[in-house]
Amino acid sequence: MKSTSLLLAFVALTGIAVAGPMYTPPPVMPSGPAEQLFGPGFHIGGHGLFLTPDADRADDTFGGGVNLDYFISPWVGFQASGSWADPGTDEIWHNYTLDLVLRAPIEAAYIAPYALVGGGAIVEDQANILGRAGVGLEFRPTASFGIFTDWIYTFPGGGGGEDDVEDYQMIRAGLKFGF
């Protein structure tokens, strides 16, 4: 009887020693936002801009504008934009554009780098077509609010005359609101 009790005690102690203490996994910490920040949908926004023409005919200047974005997926969308600036040419430059936007959201960092390419019209004393391409970065702390900045190179088309608008660069910064 004594040997049976001793054997059971030995087996019990060996089982506890082999099993070790109870393992408790660490708590799971969130790795990013609880909601999808860069999903499909509409955003409207406004921006300030700095315009830097490549020619002596126009001066560096500040301006502003509005934009409307629609993304069909987290990666592909369209942006319609209107921007205005006075580069000292006796006329205010009006840009009206439509761009294809390709972005690469990094949800855990709340950012989305993007590239855009598109075209539209620039209206000074006459209307000229334009093409443009650029890159940018958007920070979005919530799905309905974002802050963006981008650089866009614009190349207006024209007949090559003295009065044609030369190529120019635009640096924009602004806010976006989702709806």
C-alpha cells in the first residue's frame, strides 16, 4: 500500500515537473486602425498650391483649388480638380483636370503614397489642353479625413507661339473629407 501511494505521488510530481507552469499567451495588440482607411468612396477637399513655371514669362506664385476624388478600390481612383493661381501674366491661370490615381495604402502606418497621371485644360486668355503627372502622399487618421501633399509636373499643349503657357510644376497641400 505504501509503495502504491509512493508511486502515485512520484507520477503526479513528475507530471507537474514535465508540464511546467500554465502558459498564458500575451495579449494581442492592434497592429493598425480598426477600420479600413483607404477603401472605395468619395472625398472632397481643398488645397493650397505653389506654382513654379519653367519660363521667364511667368512668376512663381501661390494659389489654391478644390478637388473631388472617387476611388473604385483601395488602389485605383479618379480625381477631378480645379486650381487657380496668378503668375503675374495679367491673367489668372485656371487649371481644370481629371487624373487617374494609383495608390499603395499602408493601413498600419495610416499613409498611402500615390502616383497620378491625367489631363485637362488651362485657361489663361485662351484655353489650352494640358497633360500632367505627379506623385504624392496622403495621411489619413480616419476613413473620413485626410491630409495630402503632392508634386505635379504639367505640360500644356499649344501651337508653340510666344503667348503659349510653358511647362510648370505645382506643389499642393490640402485636406480631404469623406462622404
